[in-house]
Amino acid sequence: MRGIFLFLRKHRKLIILTVMIVTAAASGAAGFIIAEGEPRIVEEKEQIPVAAGANDAERIAKGAKVLWHVDYKMCAHTITLETDADDNMIGLTFSEFSAEYPGLRIIKFTPSIIELKTSFNCYCPEHFILKKNGDTLAVLRTAPGTGKQYIYINTQICFDDIKEDERKPMEIGRVFGMFADLEEYIAKLTQ
């Protein structure tokens, strides 16, 4: 025991230096592990504005295709649809199109292909929403490429017949990713 005290007294500076190095290394490792879970900081690329009158020599041709990239914020899904340019779009220049459809982000603009991006604050068409519809429950879906919901199935389940604790979610709407899950839930509701 006495030998240990003599060793500690003799090499005090070396021991303090070793403890400091180990503490700094442990702090660095802990910081690295904690930082792994944090979101990355990414610099946004500078968006280069389109010069006034750019692409105004090109007009949307008859038979042009429109690629729609639609983001649905509630489920974070994106769908891509391809349609023909409608009659209102044909003949428009880039500037005219931008003025006519201000809510759309134009990704690509050529006479034969227009690529657009838009978003809606709802669920995408892949989801089924069970919701109160008058006195009964209905299954709603979102029409592709829009934010509008339509009645997919009108059930015969009376809203007043479901349990009290299930009513509040049905007023807001309960979301299902698969139809089989929806059927299973409806079977439990009607028992």
C-alpha cells in the first residue's frame, strides 16, 4: 500500500495529465454519439431566379405531357402523375404559365414536357380514412393529384352505436394504410 502512495506522489503530474486526456477523449466520444442522432445541417443551394422573359420563345405544344409531383404533407408521401396538357395550357409561354398557375413550382418547361410540383395538407390516395359522415361512418379517400376527399364507401354503421371512446377519433378521422386493416377495425367496431 505504501508503494502505491509513493508511486502516486512521485508521478503526480503524469497521472493528472493521463486523467485529463482520458476525460477529454470520453467527452469527445460522448459528444460524437449524441450528435449522431441530430439532423444534418445542409446548406441550401442558392436558387437562381429565372431571368425575365426566359423561355418566352417556347410555347406549350398540343399533345404536351405534364408530369405532376404531388407531395402529401400528412403522410409525407409523394406521387407522380402524368397527364396531357389541358386546353388552357396549350400555347402558353413560361411567363404566361407562371402567371396563370402561381401556386405551382415549375421544375421543367419545354414545348413537349412540363414538370410541376405541388403539395396538399392531407393524406395521399393510398390511405383510407374512416370518418363520421352525417349519422353514419364513411370511408374517405383523396382523389389522385388533388387535396379533395371523396366518399369511397358509405358504411351502415351508425355513429351513435359505436363506443363513446371511439367517437372522438371518428369525428376527426382514423387513417389506415391498408384496406385489410380498415376491415379488421370495422369488424371490431361492430362486435
